[in-house]
Amino acid sequence: MIRFAVHVHPGSSQKKAGGEYDGALVVHVTSRAIEGGATTEALSVLAAAFGVRPSAVHLVRGVRSRTKLVAIKGDDDRMRQRLDELLLDS
């Protein structure tokens, strides 16, 4: 399991994970930050970006914050490699 910071950008025109903001992985979501919609969508986008089931992605901290701490279950080496790739992608 790896843990890392995520910066959620709600109200975007597309859903995607990639790039870095203040050391956190940027996740763009189309949902607004209302009633947890952006957070739920961000976790789904992360699952797709890392190629894991949605149940493997967990919010650790930051329900109401744009910056969140998430954990993803899976092969640690593969997950870290994918995280590095996504952080470099903009």
C-alpha cells in the first residue's frame, strides 16, 4: 500500500490525473465540491489512473479539503512507478 497527497481540482472540463502541485498529484474532476462529489470522483479517477479496482483506493484524510491523503492497495513498486509517471505528466 502506498500513501500520497492529492490536490483535487473540481469543476474541470475533463477527468484526469497528472501533474504536480506543491508536491501533490493533481486530479482534475468534473464534479463540483458539493456533498463529497468531487472527492468521490477523484478516488474513481485515481483507480482508473493506477489500474486498480475502486475498492483499492482509500481516502485517509482531507474529506473537505482540496489537498487529500490517499492510500492505494496494490504492488508497491508498480504503484510508486505509476505515481512518478503521473507526477511528471502535465
